[in-house]
Amino acid sequence: MKQLSWILLLFLGLGTAVQAAKVDTLKVFSEKMKRNIRVLVFVPDGDGKVPTLYLLHGYGGDERSWSGITDLKQMADDNHLLIVCPNGDRSWYWDSPLHPEVQFETFVSKELPAYIDAHYPTYARREGRAVTGFSMGGHGAMWNALRHPETFGAAGSTSGGLDIRPFPNNWEMQTQLGSPAEYPQNWENYTVYNSLDAFLGRQTALIIDCGYSDFFYQVNQNVHHRLRELNIAHDFYVRPGGHTGTYWANAIHYQVLFFVRHFREAGLEF
């Protein structure tokens, strides 16, 4: 009888576990790029509206990268968030001035949110959306947030390449912008560091972190100092660690807590 009761409890427990976040694998058409873009969406269990967290991957990754770093299904359920992971190719999440087929700023800040809001029970306003990412994705998150305040009310970066100019020969940035010698203005105009004053006068919640041993550490420090000079409120964290998945897996949980607090302070119920 005891064994039967134990089996019944185990069965019920398994039944409960099944009722967890689901993962939708999508192809979302970009009108501007004239092609489909792969996207993963982690949908929390439960009813009611939810805020949305957009997670951007780094150079060489794809829409599956964040899933390999942390348990996004558990994160979606624990925080009752819709988590959206688009494939950004190696675009740095710019609208490339040279390649019409690489227009990921428009996709991330306009086309994808419009699709997500039309198909999921989201809070379809800036207060209900946050964007963050690691490495190239950290740059992409901050770039899109500063250029599209109507879309994102919160933004973050982990180990982000927030100033591209010290790295002209790395990560195929010249493919999207041209060489610094031939297109010097692109390298000045398409870097987060030079555009931070766009956050002035806005209510955008910002969080930035980077490891002491990261090759992007100094540019993150520079961004922090520039934000202080501009008197733009932000959270800035540095911890031991390098440009690694281990660091990002730890950092994202702090950022999610930050975003959840922002959503609740904005009056969202979820």
C-alpha cells in the first residue's frame, strides 16, 4: 500500500512537472530583409499577461546560444516572463549601411516585437519589454534600446562590446560597416559609446556588467564613466571572470532580477 501511494505521488509529481514553460520554434519574416529569421520563444506556464525579455546572443552564436548557457524554461516559469531569443547572425544587431539583407536593428526593435505582441499575451508597450545580451548581443541590446525608446523600457549588457573602435579587425564588423579607413564615420556613428547621450531625458532602466578579466572590461568601464558624466542612472557591476559562458550564466540571473523589479515598479501585474 505504501509503495502504491509512493508511485501515485511520483505520478502526480511528474504530471505537475509537465505543466511547465513551453518552447516555440519560429521563423519570423522580416519585410525589410526579405527573409525568415529563426526565433525561439520560451512561454511560461500560467495565465494572464506577461512582460517580455529579449535575449541577444554573441558573435558566432544563434537563437540557441542562451539555451546552452542557462535553463531558459525554468527562468521563464520562475519569473513569469516571456523570453524571446532571435538569431542575429553576425550582424552586431545594426541596420548595416552596406548590406540591405542585414537589417537586424529594424528586426529586433520593430518587426519582431510586433510579431510577438500579436501572437502572445504580452504587455505591448515599452514598460513591458526589456532587452539584454552578451558580447555582441550586449552591444546590440544597448544599441537598440538607445535608438528605440518607444520599444524598450529597460536594457542590459553582459560582457558587451560597447565601443567597437578599439577592435577594427575583429568579429567581421568591417563586413557590416566597411573599413575604418574607407568609412570612418560609420565607426564613430555605429558604436554605443558615442550615442549614450540618447538616453538623456528618458526613463530607461539600465544595467551593465563585465568581468575583470574580460577583453571588453576597459570599454565597459569607459561607458560607465561616460554615463556618470551624463548623469544617466544605471546599475554597473564588475566581478571576477572573463568572456565565458560561466560568467554569463551567473550574470543573467542578476539582470533578470533587475528587470523584474523594473516591470513591477512600472505597475505591471504578472
